[in-house]
Amino acid sequence: MDLVNLERLMLDRLSLTQFRTVNAGRSQSIDVGALGLHELAGIGLDTNVLKHFRSDPYLATSMAETLQDLHVALIMPGQTVIEFWNNHKTFAKEDWNQINSDVAKLNKKLDDMGALPLADQRIQGIQTTIAEIVTELQESTAPDFLQRSEQVMETLLEYAVQPMVSRAAFHDVGLVRLRSKVPPGFADAAEKGELSLGDFFGWCDFMLGALSLQADSQPSPRFLFVTEETKPDWRTGISAHPQLVHEFQHVTGGEVGVAYMKDLRRLLKEAVSASPVAATTGP
């Protein structure tokens, strides 16, 4: 089925779910803790997860290779890729803030040891130097910083599918959902208004990716969406919001779970440990 028809199918089914929320409470999320990576048809990544890969490029490469070996699709929603680049300067600021935090911890440790009077001037010198670096090497003029992000994105997108639904076609549906507090996105609506539609678009991109993979997957395929979000428009307790689970089943015919980055790390570690190569080369 081509992209246009897939989008029409999604819009029809998204509209129908608004009248079937009575079934949402019966939808069960995948038990992430009892899951093996090989059981999945695909994994989707949220913007807040991409930051972890930017900080650890090797992890991005390792994940892409592991998923490819297991024939598990990587879904990079178009919205998350856009937001990654939109927030790139924020990531730079976070990196510098982490360095300042590390210096503050060193300061406290020296103080606890009674050594701060001996090192105070040198610590102040370090802080001054860092402040100068932050001023002179902003994100826009620090090529290594940008290159690391580009490297990670190239690694992920070389293997991933990058679905993106029509924003014009899905906009009105997104607004109706936002005003009636249908997840995801409503938790940010009071603060961000229509800007919180980004979560909805990212979710639709993910579902479009899952739907496009159906022909190549098993009946009732299983998917994970990895996000660090803890708000009630994504999770109910430790599990995915039941409406999201129900909607995913209704739109794609598959099952879904919402996982944290720590869950993905565990799944990758277990998959690598269980691989024949690991078994023959391990201690």
C-alpha cells in the first residue's frame, strides 16, 4: 500500500478510536521486563532518547548492528529527527553545564578534605577557563560538537526508516485530541499550546512506520517506543497509557510497549550476550 493510502487508513482509524475509548482500558501493554529483543518487529526512538546516542556514538553503532542482525526495524519518526536538530544548541548548553557541575563537585570534595584553601585559586582558574571556552566556542562555531551529532544521525538513519505523516492532513485531528486530552501531548498543552502537537505527530510518524512494516512482519507484531517521558500522557504508572496501546493495536494491528532508555540498554546487552559470536568469544 502506498504512502497516501496508508495515511488515509491511519486517519480513518484515528477518528474511529475516538468513539471506542471504552475498549482502551482493556488493552494491555507489552511487559518490557519479560521481553527479548528478538521478539520485536521494530523499535521507535523519541527525541529525548537521541541525546543518549549523541553522548555515546559507539552505542548508536552497536544498536544499529544488533538490530540489523536480529532483523528488528529501527523507526526514526520524522518529528524526533526534526526536534533533535531544533534542540541542538540546548544539547550544547547541557554539555557545558555538566562540565561546570563536575567542577563544582570537585570543589566540594576538596572542601570536605580540607584541601580547598590550597587549591581554591587553581579551581577558580579552571572555572574562568571554562567560562571563556563556553563564550568562544558556542555550538555554532564548534565543528567537533556538530560533527558528533551528524555522525550519530548518519549511523542511525543508514539503517532506520524515517516515516513522516502529512502535517496538514493530521493537524485538525491533533487539535481535537489535544482539546479532549487524548494522549500523547496533552500534558504540555497548558504550557505550550499547539506546540505540544509535536508529541502527537511523533506518535503518528511511529505508527506510520509500524504500519508500513506490516507486510514484512509476523501476525500481531510487537513494537517498542523508547522515551524518557514520565508524564501521564505517555505512561500510566510504569506502563504505557492504555489508550496509546489500544490505538496502536487499532491502527497498526500490532502490540506496543513504552520503554525507557535503560530498558533498551538492557535488551541490547542481553541480545549481544546471547549471540553465537558472544558465546564463542566470551570468557
